[in-house]
Amino acid sequence: MTDQPLNTEYTQLIDDINDLEESLYEFHLRLRNMTKRHLYRGATPAQKMAGMLIEQIDTELVALYRRAAEMRSHLK
């Protein structure tokens, strides 16, 4: 009987981590598209700055994605 709540909590934790990882990946793809739109040849300085800032946010997001993947790997 004690194992059932632990198994349920463990399964919920894995589901939460998987959802987090999926959401972060989808957001990463959106940011990459935004970066491409702002860092094209002939872009204005403001567009280039926006693209660089978006690219930095994406870099930080990828680090979070990796941390979520590490969390999942530790649960195996």
C-alpha cells in the first residue's frame, strides 16, 4: 500500500518533467524562428539588436532544456 502513492508521485514527476522539456523545446524553436527573422541581411540596427537579445534568451533556454533532460535521466 505504501508503494502506490510513491509510484503515483513518481509518475507525476516524470510526466511534469516531460511536459517541461517539451514546452522548453517548442519555445526554443519559436525563438530560433524569431532570431532568423531579425538577423537577416539588410536588417536595421534595431532588428539586429532584437535578434541578438532573442538569441541570448534562446541560449539560456537551451541550458534549462538540458537541465530538464538531466532531471529525467536521474530518475531512470
